[in-house]
Amino acid sequence: MQTQPIRHNHNRISGGSADNPSLGSTIAPSKLADRAPLGLGGSRPSRSYTFPKTFAWGAATAAAQIEGAAFEDGKGESIWDQFAKARGIDAPTIACDHYYRYREDVALLRQLGVANYRFSVAWPRIIPRGDGEPNPRGFDFYDRLVDALLEAGITPWVTLYHWDLPQALEDRGGWRVRSTPQAFARYAQLVVQRFGDRVKHWMTLNEILRFVPCGYSSGCDAPGATESAAVVNQAHHHALLAHGYAVEAVREYGGKRACVGLVHNPPAPVPVTETLADIAAARTEYTRHTAQLMGPLFLGDYPAAFLEAAGADAPQVGLGDLALISQKTDFFGLNVYYGDFVRGSADGQVERIALPAQYPMADISWLNITPQAIYWAIRHAQEVYGVSTFYITENGAPYTDEIQSNGEIHDLGRREYLRNHLISLHRAIQEGFDVRGYFLWSLLDNYEWAEGYAKRFGIVHVDYETLRRTPKLSAYWYSKVIESNAVV
């Protein structure tokens, strides 16, 4: 079923100035902000789940999902603009209007105590046609955003590609062809050169395992294609090449202290019981589903099992490709939302356990509530591929929010989802896994791709008519987590 397009009331000065949110700010206050939990006798409660002192707490967004201004100030068309038009679904034309309200959103981050902000740069805003002339006004916007973050004491973490391929490149083959990662190499160089004096934390691409198969195999996401297995495998390879080019760009132009890593969404099989048989089954399932991407990244080659299964559909690999792809990075970013339960069967095979009808789910068809997945995503990556350093770069869930008569939004479902995942993450750190930070998805309700504006992942509610921002209960809870450096 298609969702009806949201009708935005695009009044940029209603409720306050985008350049000066202190003048009639649209950030709604809440009494929840002042409610700190107390222990017995009013003392500070004990902290059972305390994180390392240097742990980086953050929030994440993506350009196409929040910026809007889709055709303004020289920005080129992205595959999502075209996809939404072709399918007759909600479009990211205005989204959260962050392009004009970025100062308000930076102030909101500061108000909540979020010291690390992961956002993406829109490739078609920087180079409208993907490989042609750069757009000075695109660079200027991100200059303003980066400077505003630094002035607020917030560290910028930049993702170079978060799904918004310039439509002009898609028209010439998109990720199917080698010229696209080559164009990305130049784009990455220009972005790192421009912002590398202020940005030291870089993420190359977001979720190859989502944007390639969903864009080119099932067609459920932009650009909505349904290609052969050979074409899809080649697109995966080209995306890996783009990652390699981005690592090169950061190494060459990022300056001192620059760090870079890929953001990935591998499956996270969860053993039904933590016994040797079920853990081995989970590891087998993980290896089978990750060989195509994790093999080249961390082993320097496509594993034999993948090549045998792919047969004639295996990707064509050019001279030097694998060396480029497997360059050492500084961390591995994990996006974790859910996992599947598996166990070892009596004959030594892997059995995936189907979820019963009443199993708890978030407000989207694919997100079953499995907090253990965040622990196993980390453990599998280290034990199978030797990954040493991690950041959780996305973790969150959509729920239907009800606004109370006093204006508060009691999103306890989201709070419980986040809290239990953080407890599972704490277990991984306690067991010695090197996890250095956590980025909650997402700061704002936003454009949820093919779902349009129907699904809300934010800890801050966005009224798509007025664009008013209202922090939810989960936002104030997360603020207390950050303040305490512990699960509260």
C-alpha cells in the first residue's frame, strides 16, 4: 500500500528564525527534562551499567532524510527524488527542512548533551551531476554546519555516502558500472580536502548490504531496479571499490588524527542458547551471509565458498581492486537493529527459529526486538574476521507516538528498546570487546526512505505540517544516559 504524500507547511520563519533559534525557537520544552531519578533517601542511584570514560555518545542522521532543499542552491537530483516521483510516494523534497533549520537542530543536540553527531554529505549537493563541476553553495552549507557544531562543542562525524546517488550517474549505469566508484573517488577527495581541517572522523559508505540489493535486486529502494545476480554482485564490488577510494582520500587529505571506517549492517544471528552447538550454528550462519563483503574487507579476497556459490555470477575483479578494498581502517561501524535466532540441529545443520505471531515487534514489519543482536554483531565480527575496534553507528526503532494533553510524548517502547540494547552493548564492552562509541538512530523523525514519513525513528518528534521539533521521553532519558555515562 502506498502512503499518501505528506503536506508540509513550508514556512521557514513560523515559530522562529532558522539562523537564530533562540528567537522563538521551535524546540518544545518538557517537564520531563527536569526529572532525574533518585535512589533511596534521595541519593544518587547506583550505576550498574557504566561505560568507559572516553566512550563517545552520539546521534545520527542522513542528508536525504532530513535536509530537504532537494532542488535548491544548485543541488542536483538524487535517485530518491526520481524514485519517489516514479512510485508516487512521499518525496524528500522538504523532509525536516534541516538545510534551513540546522542551527536549531545543533542547538537541540547541545540541549540534550549529545557531543557527537553523525551526519552525511549529499553527493548531489556537492557535485550535482556526480562527476562534473562542483557546486560552491553545497560546500558552503556544510561549512556552516560543521562550524556550528564545533562552536557548540559537538564533534562532527561525516558519512560520505548515505544512499543518495546523483541521478545523473544512475542514468549512466549507477553502481552497476565501474565509472561510479571512480566518480566517487573524486567526490571523496574534494569533500575531505574541504573539511579535513575540521572534520577528523570519517565514514565511507552506509550499508552496502542494504542499498545494493534493495536498489538493484528487489527494487524496493531507489533506484528500484531488478537486475540479475551477476549485475548485483558487480554492484557490490563497485561499492567496495568506492569504500577503498574513500579510505585513500582520508589518508591523503584528512590530516593528522583523521580516522576512517566503513558503516556496515551484517546480519546478527543470535544463538537460542549460549552453548557450543548453538554458538557454532550462529557463527556458521553469520559467515555464510557476510562472506561477500567482509571477506574482501578483512581477508583481502572473496572466500572460496562465496565464489563457488556465485559461479558464473561472481564479480569481475580488476588488478589492484582487492588491495584497495582491504586497506586497513581505524574502526568498523555497525548498524544493528535486530537479529534472528538460530540453533544447531541434531545432524549438525543450522536451524533458523521462526518467530511466533505474538513476538514483540517495533512499528515496522522487519524489526523484531532482539537486544542480544548488538552483542553478537560485535562478537561474530571479531571472532570470524578479526575486527578489533567498533562503533555502533546506528541503533533505534520506530514507534507510533501519541502526544499527551500536556504536549509530552511518552515513547516508552522506544526507551525500552534502546535501554535493553545498551545493556547488551555493555556486556560486550565488559567482556573486553573494544567498542568506543554509540550513535542512536535517529535524532529526528525523518524521511524513512520508501516508507515516506509514516515511520518515526526519532527521539525528537517532528510535526511535518509546522516542522516543530518536540523532544520525546526517550530524548530526555538518553540525555541522562549521556550525563551519567551509564544506563539509567
